[in-house]
Amino acid sequence: MSGDGVICVSGATGFLGLHIVAALARAGRRIRILAQRDVAHELWRGIALDVVPGRLEDSRSLERLTLGADTVIHVAGLVKARDASEFLRVNRDGTRAIAQAALKYAPASRFVAISSLAAREPHLSHYAASKRAGEEAARHVYRDRQGQLVIVRPPMIYGPWDRESLAIFKAASHSLVPIVGSGRMTVVHVTDAAAAIVRLAVGAGSAGLYALADDNPAGYSPREFMGEAARAVGRIPHFARIPGGALIIAGQAWAWWGRLRGRAPIFSVGKAREILHPDWSISSDELLPSAIYQSRIGISEGFRATAAWYKTAKWLT
């Protein structure tokens, strides 16, 4: 792959997208992004960007985004929605649309689709099902060019600028730290995730389906996970176990409240099922090969740095 070609990014203004763009800039790449809103961000200070206004539903914007690209990194997607159809409209249909554009306007390009580890268990939630459907849509588009398609399944990603993980650190700040379930959970720091994705985007490795993790792909128990979060915010953890049934009820309540307000719920029954799933560990067969990617940030260091950033940014007091 040439060193001066354009790398395109959808979902660039989201949490992971912000860090991917910054990592591409550090690698000296030319960057073109699709954006629905103002792209000014302090993480991008001094970065030259070619900005294409538009959305995944806009075929003209997708043409401008992908035309002549070396690589297309598709990050855009919904993590919360009002119903299954809204998830599918973006996570499946949006993936299909940008993959078709990439194949048409940059036929030799590599297509890197960012999915989710949740796609491994599509029966758990509308989100998980939509991410699996997005993978299948990309495979269908690239059915005759499988060597150009890379699918990445990250686990929970955390780090600076992430509002989704903030709730974990807030919960860990309480005198009693809640723990739910008994399964294994994997995580990856956003800096590591972005570095791995950029390596794939510039041509490292072969096409295929890969998962990401930190230096412990076997994952963490709820007690280990929340204990690390508590210590990161300066607490000596004292745990309170929350029954799984209570989490399901909370998901039902949040979904009801979201429907009442006409908004996508922050929490849902599907998300509760994902949390309660017994095994999000990642096998060696799933992991991105170590020759391409090795985690540099473990959970203790990563959680401490993230909690410190939240406090500096006054997101966590």
C-alpha cells in the first residue's frame, strides 16, 4: 500500500474515531473524514483534514468520501437506539452503503469495518444483532474480494473522551461498589485500539475477522474489573452484589422511560443481557496476531489514567 494515499474514516467524531484520526495523523497519513457536525476538537489541533459533510444515507457524500482512497475505515455506528430497526438502519444498512461506495469508487482499497465483540452473540441484544448484520453486509458486498475486507471486533473500549465508560468510574466512586454477574469481561484502552486499527488500515496483516483485547484476553471477573475501577478513583473497594434479575428490571425501566420520552435509552434489557453474559474472553484464534498488535496499556495503568483524565476534565468529581 502506498504511503501517500488517502485513508477515509466514517464516524470520525465519535470516541474511537477521534483517536483513530489522531493516530493516523501521527503516522503521517492523509485523512478524509465524513462528518455531520463541527469537526473542531482539541485532540485534532494542528491536524489537516479533508472533511466531507454528510451522512451514511447520502450516496453523494459517500462517493466524495471514498473516491480514490487507499483504505476506508468504517467506524460509524449506533451504540444506543430506540428499537431494532433504528439499530439496523445504521449498523447494517449504513455499513452496506459505505462498503458499496468503497468498492465502486476505490475498487482496490482495503475496507476495515469496526464491529463489536458483542456481534459474537447476536441473540443477546438488538445492538449485538445489528453489529453481526453489519459484518454480514460487508462480507456480502466483498464476497468476490474477500482479500480486501478486514473486520475488527473490539471489546469494551475506554479512555479519554469516552462518556459510555464514565458510568463505571462513577459507580466505582461509591462507598459500596456494585458488581453484577460472574462472567469474564475483556477491555482495551482506546490508544491501543486505535493503534491496532491504524496498523491494519496501512496494510499490515491479512484480511479476516479479528478481536482486540488488552494484555489479558482471558478477561476480568466483575470483582476484578470494578476493583480496578475503584482503586483508579482512589477508593478501597467494598462490594455489593446486584442480582442479575435486578439488572434486567432496570433495563426494562430504562427502556420504558426512553419510549416515554421518545429517546434512545441509555440502558436496556439487551445491554443487561450483554453484561450478564458469562464469557467475553477472547481466544488466541480470535486475537489480532501479536506481530501486528500488542497491548501497551494494561487495565491498572489505563484505568488510573482514564480516571485522572475524567477528574481533570471535571467529568468525575
